[in-house]
Amino acid sequence: EVQLQASGGGLVQAGESTRLSCAASGFRFSSFAMSWLRQAPGKGLERVADIMNDGKIAYTDFVKGRFTISRDNSKNMLYLQMNSLKPEDTAVYYCQKTSGTRARGQGTLVTVSS
């Protein structure tokens, strides 16, 4: 069974940084593309960043230069370093197994106060 558990959310001040983690299990983590998505209050789900199994990375424009996605295949972990946070980054953040059969775990709430 694929399991994805995101953690690291909380309340941060605008301009500060935080790092999200996602523990993956139940599949060969290193073989699959992974993504971070988010859902802001009252809005739909949107993609934040992708990292392929070969290490290639793609970011949505609104996080370029501020967020960094990474993975540690030896630990089956996915990360999202978020810098220069803005109030509009407030959302529930989800990690997703993006290639093959998609799977998304429970998210972690990040609240950015102004």
C-alpha cells in the first residue's frame, strides 16, 4: 500500500522559511516522479513543484526562486524548502506520487501571517 505522510507545516511569519518533509512507503520511491501540490483556503488544488526520478525539476512560476524541491532516495523522503514565504502561500501542502498510479497523502497546513 502506497503511503505518503507530509509534515513540517505550521505558523510562520511572512519572509521566513520552513521545510516540509514527506515520508514515502509502499513503493520503489526512487523510480517515480514526485510532486508537491497545495490547496489554499477556498481554492482548488495547484501544483507547486515536480521532481522526476532522474532528478529533473520543474516549478510553478509563483514559487520559482523561493521554493526548492528535493528528494533523498536512500531515505524515501521528499522535501520542500520554502523561503521568503508570503501570506498567499498559506495552504495545505500535499506530496504526491506523480508517475505510475497517482497517490496523494494527507497534507500539512502552512499558515503564513503578515
